[in-house]
Amino acid sequence: MPLSAEAVELCRTTFAPESLDLALHALETHDAEQADRVHRGAIQLSGGKLNRLAWWLNGAEENLETFLRYGEDPEETVRPE
């Protein structure tokens, strides 16, 4: 599935130029259910780090519902002790 223009632009503003191609490639490999929402959420949650992007994409494959909840409300991903 091709990436949406919104996901590509978000990726450009989130990742360093030297990481952009790898980030886009990683996103293109995820074309499962609700891919555009997953792409946007993974980009935002990654904080511009490729290893985190891959981790979030794997999380989306394992449990889509939980991932989408975190992707749409990132404040839930970190809870203070």
C-alpha cells in the first residue's frame, strides 16, 4: 500500500534526512489493516528513531487495538509511577 501524503510529510518532519529513506521503507512494509492510521501513529510515537519505529510497527501487528489507542493518545504510553 502506498503511503499517504500526510504520512510522508509527517515522516519528513520527524526523521533526520539521513534516516528518512529507511523510515519510509519500514512504513511501506506495513500494509495491514488500517495502515494509514498505523503509519501516522508509529511515526509520532517513534520520536524520530528508527528502532522505535520498527518496535511500534511490530506492536501494531501484535495488537492493533492497543496500538491505535496509544497512537491516537500518546500520553497513555508513559505513565508516571
